Amino acid sequence: MSDAAQRLLNENLGQDVLVKLRSSEVVRGRLRSFDQHLNIVLEDAYEVAENRSRKLGTVVIRGENIVMISPASRG
């Protein structure tokens, strides 16, 4: 992982993020931790879909399944 990516993830620890997965699912939750392989832990996570959302709780997502991580908009 690049220094810039690590710095950005560190800046967003404890904040809500959106994570897009290879399966095209989108998960939103509070970024609790990550490692050099981009494995991440999200708390209070839920799956975001057009017409519904599904509460997941605390989840671990393997880095190889992540396409994009973005700070979640507030509100």
C-alpha cells in the first residue's frame, strides 16, 4: 500500500466510509482498522442498495475484494 493511501486511511479512522466491493455491493460503516493488505474492519456497517439497506454490524472485509474506499458524505 502506498504512503498516500495509508495516510488517507489513517485520516479517516473512526469516520464513516463507503466501500465498493468487486461484487458491486456497497457497504457503509465506521472505519475501525486496516492493515498493509487493505483488509479493513468496519463497525455499525450496513449494505447499501437502491431500495433497501441491510444491517451487518461489525464486519471484516478482505482487501482483495475492495475496489474503492471513499469518505461517506455527512447527512
